[in-house]
Amino acid sequence: MVSKNRQILLAKRPQGMPDESTYNFIETDIPELNSNEVLVQAQYLSVDPYMRGRMSDAKSYVTPFELNEPLKGGVVGTVIESMHPKFQQGDTVTGLLDWADYTAIDGSQLRKINPDKAPITTALHVSGMPGLTAYFGLLDIGQPKEGETVVVSGAAGAVGMVVGQIAKIKGCRVVGIAGSEEKNRYLVNELGYDATINYKTTDNIRQALKEACPNGIDVYFDNVGGEISDAVFSLLNFHARVALCGQIAHYNDTEVEMGPRFLTTFLKHSVLLKGFIVSNYTNRYEEGVRDLSKWLSEGKLKYKENIVEGLENAPDAFLGLFRGDNLGKQLVKIR
């Protein structure tokens, strides 16, 4: 074990897109443990769009990151030392940990994972937070029925990939919206999407959606917002359901963008729109992990990972989410 602990701190709250000045890289001593704490050495770090909101001090569903403190995200790592009865040296665990080589954390905030059942990285996507987000958002809010049409924006991201595959498991027609031909080919050829739309090259996304969804849209899983969602909303069927998961098109906006007012359409078509966060379903996580792990082991869920090497590259990997760099789950390999 090395003698120093590299950390990435939030140096300032960004206005618009974060840049190099947003972060501060330091080295500190490896933390010592208190009662019930566990020292975890990070192996893989997850970067996720919601973290942009935590860089702001605006009131939200989760507390902001503290200035001059380490950023935090989903991590898979190895227990180096334990003062908690449920964990011992060598265990593989996952939790919300520092952007750092080492984190000391209360063991109650960790979950042990079995590296023999699936690659440990899947605990950060398919069977972790993104997978659970897809599972509960689609099944609890979207309630897809066999034969219905499900549209997924951000379909090639960690959440969107799982949404579309669960919808196929439920017997739906699935249409994905993504930003490159490579991503759309993967969605169709590997994940079984019925149709896809490249929003970057399509001249008229509403017309493209009409052609891909000849029977209208019954369920929309919204990861993106913006003009894409405006187009989807105009094609929703009677009693359609919209699971509002993310608005990545707006996360770096510095002013409120005006757009079409869609509530009249929702009223006329008796549409259900519900925003959610995965922590709403904390008491059902075991159910979600069970089903996702089962589908994964049965080969019904596939996944793609985009892995960047080195803790020092975590900030750029995070920005890549907004550039559309990643096909599948964006991870940073620390060790």
C-alpha cells in the first residue's frame, strides 16, 4: 500500500460547463479508522450526470458537494482494513466514496459484492444505481405492457441501455434516441432495439419519431429533455406514461430556456408525467438487484463499458458525458 492518498476536491462551483479550475488535486495521508469504519482502496470509479447538480449549491434532492472537500461517486473497491464486524480485509465492496485512492467510511454505507457472480464493474451500472434507476423508472412509472411502444432518450447511456432491454423483456416495441451511428448500431444489433434515431443527423426528429412509432408512443423514458422531449411529447398516446429521469440537455445551462408548453397535450391525452430519483425506492433495492442480476446471468441484459485509466482523468471522463463520448457506462479505472 502506498503512503499517500490522492484526492480530487471541488475547488469552485462552476457556471456552465465545468473546467480545469473546478477541481483541485491534492495528496494527503491515508485516513486512520474510527470504530465501525472501513478503509476502502478504490478500483473503479463511476461518473454520472447527476453529479453536475451536486457541484451547484442550488437546493435539490441531494446535498451539494462541499467546497474544498473530495467529490464523491459510486466506487467499487477492496477492503484494506476494517473496524466493522461485517467486513474483513480483501472483501470487494461498493458504495458512495471519495474521488480518491482511499476512503474511510462507516461500514453501514457499504455493500459487499461477490466477484465470482459477475464482473465487479457491473455493480456500478447494470446491477447498481443506473440499473436500478432504469428498473424502477420503467416498471413502476412507465408500466410497459406487451405490444406497446417505448421510446428512450439517451438510449446508449448506462441507464438508457437497461431501460430498452427491460422493455424488450416485457414484449414492447422499443425505439432509442442516441447521438451517433455507432451507438445506434449497437442498440439495434446487440441490444435488440426495434428502431433508433440519430438526433445529431436527423433534420426533423418529430417526423423521424412518427416513422419509427407508427402506433404512437405509450411510454417515454426521458433522460435528456430539450427539443428531443418536445418532439416525443407531441406523439404521446392516450394514457401514455412519462418517466422523467434526467435532463442532461440542461445541466450546464446558465439561464432558463423557453420551449413549447406541453401541458395542454398532457391534459387532452390523460398523460402521466412523474419525475423520480432512484433513492425514492431505497426500500425496494433488494428486489431490483435480484431481478437485474437474474436477467444478467440469463443473458437477457447486455452492457457496454467505456473505461478511462487513472484517477487524474476522472474530471475529463465526467465532461465526456456531456460531449456524448461514452457508449454505455463511463468508468474510471483507479487500480
